[in-house]
Amino acid sequence: MISLDTLKSAAEENDTAAQFNLAVHYLTCASTDYSSGEALHWMQRAAERGHPQAQVELGKLYMGSPGVAPDLVEAYRWIETAYVHHVEKVACEPSPDFHDSELALQNLSELKRWLSLQMTLDQIIEGQRRAISFLSKMKDWL
């Protein structure tokens, strides 16, 4: 088992898997008052560096989690970003686990649909704008 100090060190060195795992640690294991803030910080960093599961989880955090102020526009931004990443991955890298990929895509689609029913049209448009802006920057980095 990896130590928390080792995980933090790797996260600080921009290891996206470590950032995601550290965020999960703060969400599930930490007992400090700062756990939700630390979780949000590390989940955000991993999501911004292209970690698809972090993008999904960040969207869920913004949908309303203890210690995180709900922000439906940011939630939509990250769920949409994860959805687009997943569609591109399935299209570019066919997998023998196609059924699992299709199921994940369907779950993201349903999550996006449920979220959009909680939002105004202007909020959805803004969430899409933010996702498109982020994705265009990500393509420039690659």
C-alpha cells in the first residue's frame, strides 16, 4: 500500500492518477475539516490534466456534495467534457470490452440528461461553452 506522503508527492509532481487517488482519499478516508476542500483541489487538478474519471467525479462534486457549493454549470461542464473524451476514446481505440464502454457512455449520457433537467437553458449553454473552451485547449496541449 502506498503511503499518503508518497501519494501527495506524486500528486504535486502532476501525476494525474495520484491526484485522482489523493482526491478520492480525501473524499472517503480523511477525517479533517479540510477533506472536501482538498478533495476538490486535487480532483480539479486531475480533471484539468485530462483524467476522465476525475472529470466525471468533479462534475458529481459540483452537483452537490458535502463541503462543496453546488454549481450546476461547472457540473455540466465536467460531465460534458468526460462524455466527449469517452466518445473520442471509443471511436479511436476500439476495445474488446465494447459492452463496458457502451455502458459507461450510456451512464454518462443519462447523468448529463438528468443534470440538464435541473438547469435553465442559459446554464446548459454556458456549461457547453466552458466544456468546448476547455476541450479546445486540451487539443492544443496534445
